[in-house]
Amino acid sequence: MDVQSCNGTMVVSAELPGLKKDDVKVEVSGDMLVIEGERTREHKEDHAGYHRWERSYGRFYRSIPLPEGAKTDQVKAELKEGILKVFIPVPEMNQESRRVAITG
């Protein structure tokens, strides 16, 4: 999962190969962005003399704290080619940077 800020928008990206939008739930709860879902995969092979059926299942849940002032009523999400992107408008903050001395 990647989180970045770009031109007043917080962008959260998650790789979810093989999942459809109905398999994923995105919601804003208070000051948190919650992404959850379940991955189910079944693979079946029939060959002369044997039969193989593999199953794998797994739930996932991630919560990401939202910055103060995030416009939660304007959150948008899209799932394209296995990549989920969630866009959250946030106020731009002027943050000055300063070098911190390392001791020891």
C-alpha cells in the first residue's frame, strides 16, 4: 500500500490483483480511511490419472489515519487493472523543513 500527497490530494494505492470492485469495501470512519475485503481463489485441474483442486482464501483490512481537515465527503475510489486508488482532498500545509543533528 502506498500513500502520497500530490497537489492537495492524498492518494492511497493498493495492489489487489484479481479482485473486483464488489470484493473490496472502502469507507471513511471518523478520521480513518478503511480498506477491507476478501480474496478467494480456486484452481481446478483434471488430468489422466489425477484431479487437483487448489483453494486459497484471505481477508485483508487496512486503516489509514487521515490528516486534519481532510474533505471526507469528497473521497473517490477507482479500481482499474488490479490497482485500487483512493483520492482524498486535503488542505495543503506549508511545512518548513529543518535539519536535525544526530548525536552519538
